[in-house]
Amino acid sequence: MKFIRLDQQLNCTFCQKSQQDAKKLIASSDHRAYICDECTAEPGRLKLISENAVTMSFACSFCSKQQCFLSYAPPRESETRARICGDCLDVCRRILKDVAKKR
């Protein structure tokens, strides 16, 4: 378990939006990666990586599962090395829907 200091600034791992600027910020289970509501909800925010499974493999920043395809990353590689698999992206989208329903 990772403890987060109250004065620690948290940012979306994908777009670097601060927790103050994001409506919602979802943390990975180890609190090493975060994704904001905009990166989760907007299809154009993350690009689909579908590299040759033989040559490329990425670890999901949320579940650490190795993914050879169906991983998502920021549009510009220089921004971050973060990746999120389709399963984790679906879970984040469900979390946002559940939160919206409770309002």
C-alpha cells in the first residue's frame, strides 16, 4: 500500500492534468498511475497501439499485465511512457458511469 501525503500534487499520467483541473482522477491499485476523466472518456485523447505482437509488448500502467495489442497511450510519445490496456480502460469508464449515476 502506498501512502499519499495530503500536500502531494497528483496528475493524470497520460495528459499531466492536475487533480485540481480534472473533474475526476482515477488511481491504479498501486497509486503509481492516474487517469483523468477526459482521457478515460474521450476516444481521441488516447491512441490505440496495435504493434506487431512479435516485436512489441507493453505493460499496462494500471494492472502491469503485458499487452501485445489493444494498449492505449497519449498521442505524442514524448509526453509519457504510460500505457493502459483495454480492460483497465473499460473499468475506469465504468467507475465514471457509476459515479455519475450516484449524483
